Amino acid sequence: MKILIFFILLNFCSDAKTNKLKTAISEKDFLTVASLCSEYKFEKFEKDCNQSIEESIQEIEKIISQKRTLPFMKIILDKEKARKIDSILKYNIHIGIKYRSIWYETAEQY
């Protein structure tokens, strides 16, 4: 009985994450898609995940490149965007290794 309840809860959580991903894809919110894809594995949406991760890398590089123009100031971002990028850096090991240290020197939440 306990095992059955566990599998029902596991399936419900999985459906909620998939629905959240589908919503983000339909809204073309690439940071949310990349964040979810970095944290969880969605084989069914691999193409959308890869595309969103590439767009997120471009966004991170764009924000970091602004630091060159203003070397003594931090770039201020809205909390939601900063939270999504932090999540990508935390859960996607390859992106985190490449950008995490410079990101924390560059960006600040507003």
C-alpha cells in the first residue's frame, strides 16, 4: 500500500514538472526551460532543452560582456531572471564550471 502511494505521488510530481516545462516552452521562456532541463531530465523535450540552454548561454555571456563596459560596477538584474540563471548555473555542471565564478562577480539581484 505504501509503495503504491509513493508511485502515485512520484507520477504526480513528474506530471507537474512536465506541465510546467510545456507552459514555459509555449511561452518561449528559454530561461525557465533551461532551468528545468538542467535540474530534471526530460528526454521527450531534448531538442527544446538544448535550444533553451544555448539561448541561456548567450544571455549569460551578454550580461557578462556588459561588465567590460562598466568594470567597477555590478550589473543589476531583476530577481526572477537572476534566480533562473542561478538555477542553471547550479544544476548544469558544465555551464556552472564555465560561468559561475565570473557570474557572481558580475551580477546582482534587484
